[in-house]
Amino acid sequence: MKVAISILTAIAFTVIVYSCKNSPEERYFDLSSGKVVDPEKNATSGIMVDKKTGQPLYIYVDSKNHDTILGATGKVINGHVLVLGDDKKYVYDGDEKLVIESDGSMKYKDGDYKVEIEKDGDMTTKNGDKKVKVDGKTDEKKVKKD
């Protein structure tokens, strides 16, 4: 009986330790900040943001699958990340549609679809004749159709 309890205890401990090591809190890392993030797709813009802060993710790493991911599209960009300057700014070398300004704001354009994310988290999305503005602090959304 003691052996069975010891085995069950060992199995339970192993499961708990394994679960903690592979938790979402430790799986994804933002290359810009070096911090752990919890990515989710923003329903309005389609861009990956940190679930906790709502801030857009430019490039982040999935440590479980060993992938580097572009936040604007969700595309795996392994081998296409460059490190620029003394401040070690990470940039994707293959997307002319995405522009990152020196102040940290981002702009993405693909045909009629445009997204602009300001440094403070305010986001403007335009898709054809529909324009959506989202306040980065309050998540207040304004929709306008031309």
C-alpha cells in the first residue's frame, strides 16, 4: 500500500512540475521587452497583443515550439529576425508592409486593410470603408463607416 501511495505521489508531483514548466506564463517571450507575455489575437485588428497589458506584440518567441512569430500576422519568421544597433532592436527582415517608428508605434498596410498602433496602445483599423478606433487605456471603441 505504501509503495502504491509513493508511486501516485511521485506521479502527481511530476505532473505538477511539468505543468508549471509549460505554463503560458513561461512559454511566450516578447523580444522587444524580454518579458514573459500571454499573446492573444485582438478581435478588432487581428494583431497579436499581450492579454495582460493589451499592448501589441511585434515579434515574440514560443519557447515550447522554438518558433519566432510576427505579431502583426501570426506568421512564423524563424531565421528572418535581425538585430539592429547598440540597443539591440529586433526587426523582421521580410515585411515591407509593417513599419515600426522610432517612438515604438507601428503601421501595417495590406491593400485596403490598414492598422496603426500608437505607443500608448491606441489603435486605428481601417478596412475598406469601415474605420475602428480603440482607446488603449479604456478599450472604448468607435466605429465609423464612410
